[in-house]
Amino acid sequence: MTSTLKKKGAGYFCSNCMMRQPADLRPNCVFCGNEFSNILSVLRQEFKDKQDKEMLEYESKFYGRD
């Protein structure tokens, strides 16, 4: 069976059992075992957000932006 990851606050929840997932996301729910159909898009977005944050911090050191 498949489920999706739902973002709530800083974490993610399984759409099937509504249990919070660990910070290191896995392809399956650690509680009900369902496979996440949107795991790749979630991981891609998390990577992009982290990269954007790091670039903003890097630029603020040189250009004095906060």
C-alpha cells in the first residue's frame, strides 16, 4: 500500500497512520510500513531548501545582508 508524506511544522507525517516520521526520511513509514509515493519530491525540496539557506548565509557574510 502507498501513502504520502504530509508536512506539518518542521516535520513530516504519514498520510495513512498520521505518525510523525524521523528526521532522516525513509522510503517507507517506520510505523505502518506503507511506501511513500512522494518521497523523491520531498527529498528534492528539502535539499533545495537547505541549499538556498546555505547560499543566503554565505552571501550575507560578504554583502552584509541579514
